[in-house]
Amino acid sequence: MSSLPLNLSIQDIGHATAGSIVYPPGGRLGPRIQQDVQLVMLYTGEMNVEINGRMVSIGPGHVVLLKPGCEENFTFSRSEETWHRWIAVHINKLPEEATQLLGQLPEYLPLTEEMNRLLDLMLNMQRYASVDDPAMISLGLAALYLYPTESRRALLEKEKHPAIYQVLSQIYEHYMDELTLAELAARVGLSPEHLVRLFKQYEQTTPIAYLWSYRIDRAVELLTSTGLNVTEIAHRCGFKTSHHFARMIKQITGRTASEIRRLSWSGMRKS
């Protein structure tokens, strides 16, 4: 696969948008005909997408690739809220070669922090930029090129110990619950010590440090993209109390929750 497989430029893009939404239990969307190349990132709940009559089931911690011209029908978790965010890129005329290459890519991949950060930038920028602003279009195009790059990375990372993927999946799906090192290790049939060694080898951190970092990332996203209060965000992201959340977010980000929200909503959030 080429390093620039889609062979698209800024001139090929009509507009690019990003968004975030939480569906209540039993939520539905569609049917609709997809107009864009869309990347949908799932954080909580469950998403089943019927694409041209074929069902694709997506779990938390994944990004799904949706292609123009397809008929889609979405159903979400019946038992809990489903939170997802998206990047939609409208291509004026999709070249046949690009259409074929899109068809060769995986329908969904593990969601990475690189894709999350790119989406954060788009959500912040579109507060003061139009959807056809060159900066928005550039970020949308970057997302389209990042997806095949991550596809190749996912193939290479299959060489990791399978327990790493199992634990990451547990963290992505259950980060809002109380998880301990012993529980995570038991779920993959390893001793806690062995699991820590594997995580340090492949992720350069420990399972619990990774869990808290993931919780903080999700909490920051809720602070910057929703109007939920701090107590509700703390509860949704697995913190014991709002005081615990406040202490952890200050310790890790260097800012208070109110500072993060204020800077983001004013369009002045700094990295």
C-alpha cells in the first residue's frame, strides 16, 4: 500500500466537519445515504451499522470508516448511552483509484491518540472557522491519510503479545468501572507481575497508569465537548469522587477542570 494511497489534495475537498454526540439507550439513526468519507470514533456503548444490507458491529475504542454512496442504518446500545465523535470529509469528485483504495482498507481499527488529537483540533477550530476553511479542510485531509497509516501500524502491531490487546480492550470498554491490576491480569490469565512486564515492554507504561491516562483523556473530551458538570464527568470516567477527579486532572494536565473548559470554549485552548 502506498504511503499516500488516496492521492487527494486540498483542492479535491469541498468541506470538512467534526462532531460529538451521545445517544440514549435504544437510539437509532438512518437509513441514510452517506455523502462523505466519514470516520466515526466510538467511546462508550455499542454501535451496529448496517451498510448496504450488511451488518458491522463496533465496540468502544474503535474508529469505523464510512464511504460515500453507501446506505447506512445505525442502532446503538439498548442498555447504556452510546457516545461517539466523527470527522466527515466531503470530496467533490472521488477518483476511481481512491474509491478502490478506500475499499481495500479495514472497515474499522483500534482508536489511537493521534486520531483523537486530530479530532480535538477540528472540534476546537470549527468554533471559529467555516467548514470550507483551508485549515479545516487540511485537518480533514490529514485524517484521511492517517487512517491507512494506522491500518499499516495495526498490521505491524499484531506481533504484540495477545494479552496486551485483551487488556486494552477491557480498558476501552470498562474504563468507567472500578478496575484493578489483579482483575485485569485475571481476565487474561496472567499474574499481575507478568502483565506489568508485558505492558512496560510494549506500551512503555503500566496497565493502571495507562488506565488513568485514558480516563483523563476521556474526561478532557467531555469537558471540552459537552456541558456536563464535573461530578457527572467524574462518575462517567471512573473517578471515585469529584475531588479525586479534580486532583488527578490538575496533576496530569497542569490545569483545573474549569480552566480546561474555559480555555476550550473560548477557542484559546493550548496544547
